[in-house]
Amino acid sequence: MKKRYVLLSLAVVTLVITLGFSGAGSEDQPLACLACSGDGRIVEKAQGEAFIVEITFKNTGENDGTWSVNIAFECEAWSWSGTSQNLTLKPCSKKALTWNGDVPEDAPMDSVARLIVYYDGSYETLDRWIHVINGAELTITSNTVK
């Protein structure tokens, strides 16, 4: 039953994200164009390019806690999942966890995937995105006129 709930939840999240793309920009600007705003919410990466995710967690409870934490970038076109890490914190303590990854080689150009944090059967979508850009760049190395 729990697995079915998680799968249904992921389907709903995917639908919400997909519908949100059409209205996420201002003045009919697509979400991918928000990368130009420079606020760091959207990072542009080419296929196969490395990225680093660092997230700081805090135990806001009154007792020691241990969690299994993982992250993923997800969209309809591609996804990437990190390696699960164990996190143990005393009350009011903070700790940063880091994940290293690469954008999949088959991630379509101009696709945008959202960062999701999974912990102990729950998840939280974050306002961080990877926008896949064309990694090719043309440069003129010489020219001649005769």
C-alpha cells in the first residue's frame, strides 16, 4: 500500500511540475528562460556535464534523529538519482550533505528537471532546477580573404 502511495504521489508531482511549466514564467516567459535571471534557482548544464548539490538539514525536533536521505532531478524527459546517505542529528543541529552527479547523455536539449529530496518514505520538492543546454559552441579559428 505504501509503495502504491509513493508511486501515485510521484505521478501527481510530475503532473503538477508539467502543468507549472506553462505558467511558471512571468509575462508568458517559459520556465527555461528564468535561467537568465541569475538568481541561482536554475542552473544550465550540457549533456554529460557534472553538477554538485549541497543541502543543509536541521533537526527541528526535540530528540536525536536518524534519516535516510537521497535526492533526484526529475522531469518527464529524464531523471537522475543520487546515492542514499544516512543523516544523524541531535536536536537543533545542522549538517550539510553533498551529492555529485552528471546530466544524462540522453537528456533532451531545453528540458528542465526539478530537484527533489527523499527521506524516510517522504519527499520535498525544492525550487532548484537543471536546464539542459546545447554544450556545442562554434568558434572561428581562422579566416582569409584573397
